[in-house]
Amino acid sequence: MDKPAVTHAENGAAPVATALSFLLVIALALLANRLADASKAWLGRDLLEYPLWAVGLGLVGNLAISLMGTRERLSAAFHTEFFLKTGLVLMGATINFADLLRIGMKGMVQAVAVVTAVFFFTWHLAGWFRLDAKLRALMASSVSICGVSAAIAAAGAVLAKKEHLAYVAALVIVFALPLMLLQPYAAKALGLSPDVAGAWIGGNIDTTAAVVGAGAIHSEAAMKVASVVKVSQNALIGFAAFFLALYWVVVVERQPDRKPQLTEIWTRFPKFVLGFLVASLITTVGLLAPDQVKGAIVPLRNWFLTAAFVCIGLELAFGEFTRVGWKPVAVYFLATLVNTALALVAAHALFG
């Protein structure tokens, strides 16, 4: 009779933990916005934009619940991807479809060129460091395309270990956070236009949430360009997963009878990209008035993005770095440097 009692208690605790998790994310997101507004009122300018407050508070919250030993139980609402993709779909409503096509075409050219170069550079560099082949695939995909989402797709394509995925996810966040802070200010120091700055940010920073955050720190215009460029990269996930799986079963594992199907491209394709396009079309044809966009859509977009930035801080798992060693960190660092340089050149060439 004791066992069912424990099971019921655990089942009862799960909804409570989920509710507390959502409350934590909401509270930190609200506090981040309040602090951003307060700092602007006190200083008369945006010294620290809301993405920085949100990530900072997320890291503090992460440390607090880790010290209390409740991080795993309170992780139910730490869904960066959900909050981010919802915010990006809402952002689509703030961008005219003609502008979206103009930026998106250039963004796709940049994405194909930079992603291809960075992927193969990272793949061969990781091989030179003698890293596990599956870890190489995850790292090359994440640093070249779009961080954790690309790593998840690559993990499914090559059947990578769960530990490899957790480690790469931690690497993505650790490298994305400093870039989110430094790159927009570097763009201003270099005198880059909002279009070039946004294209550079969107083509370089791995995780989409940090791309949006860095763009917001620079300017509203840069945030829109950065988001469209990153969405262009996201659209490549399905194709990358398909060709990676094909290479894996034919060359690495030599199982030609297990070739992946073309439907995998659609399966891996990030569906929020379609929502982004539809939202832009709705606004462009006049189904949403400018006042509605400014008064309702923009604040709602900012709230979801703030929640995503909070979750970035809450999801960071520092313990993953003790498991693999320094070599993957060195590879990711060098690949990020190359990505930064190539993305800047491409942004200048296409958006300058």
C-alpha cells in the first residue's frame, strides 16, 4: 500500500512544480522589463536593454534554484524555443512582406554561403582535434546554422548520444551570451548601418534568441533584419538534416539500405517560419491596422521574447563542461571566430 501513496504524491507534485516553474519565468520576465524601464528613466537612456536584464535574471535564478537543489523539478516551463518562436511569429506582423522578401532573399544567399563554409571548417577542425564523429556533426551543425535547433536535428540524423546534445546545447548558450552583449556594440563602434549590423548579427550568433536580443540592443531596424536573416538560416535545418543523415548511413556507417526519405526535409523544417511569413502577409494586406500592431502585437512580442531570454539563463547547465574537456571548447571558439569574420564580410557584400 505504500507504493501507490508515493506515486500519488509524485503525480500531485508535478502540476505544482510546473505552475511554480511558469510563475518563476513570468516573474523574472516582468522584473526584467521593469528594471529596463526603470534604468532608462533613471539614466535617461537605454544603458541595459531588456534582453540583458532578462538573461542576467535568468542566470541568477538558475544559480539560486541550483543551490537549493530544485532546478530539475522547476524546469517544466523553461522552454526557450516555445517563447522564442511565438515571439518571432508575432514579429512577422511588424514587418512588411515586401521588405521581408527583400531581406530574405539576401539572407538566404548569405545563409547558404556562410553556413556551408562554416560547417565544413568546423567539421574538419573537429576531426583534426580527434573529436567523436557524432559530436563533430552536432558542433558543425550548431555553430553554422542555428544553435540548439540545428544540433537537435543533427542528433536525430546521426543518432548521437544524449550527453553530446546536452554538451553542445550548453556550448551554444555560453558562446551566444557574450556575443549578444558585445556584437551590437561592436557594430556601432564599426559604424555599421542597421541593415549590415542586423545581417552580421543574424549570420553569426548561433541561437535565435540571442540573435533577437543582440538586434534589439542595437536598434529596432537591426533586430528585424537580424531576425529575417536568422529565419533564413533556420529554413536550412531540414535540408542539412537530410544530407547529414544520407552521408551518415552511406559513408560513415555504410548502410545504403537505410537511406533517409525526402519527407525528412519537411519533418525537420521549422514550421514557425511559415507562421512568420503568414503574420507578415496579414499585416501587409491590411488585416491588422498599424495601431493594432503597435498597441497590441509589439508589447506581446516583447513579452514572449523576454520570457525566452529569461529561459536562456535558466537553462544553462554549467556541469556539462566537466564531462568532455577543453578540445570541444577550443573547436567551438575557433569556429565562432571564423563565423564572425565570414558573416561580417557577407553582410557588407549583400546589405552594405
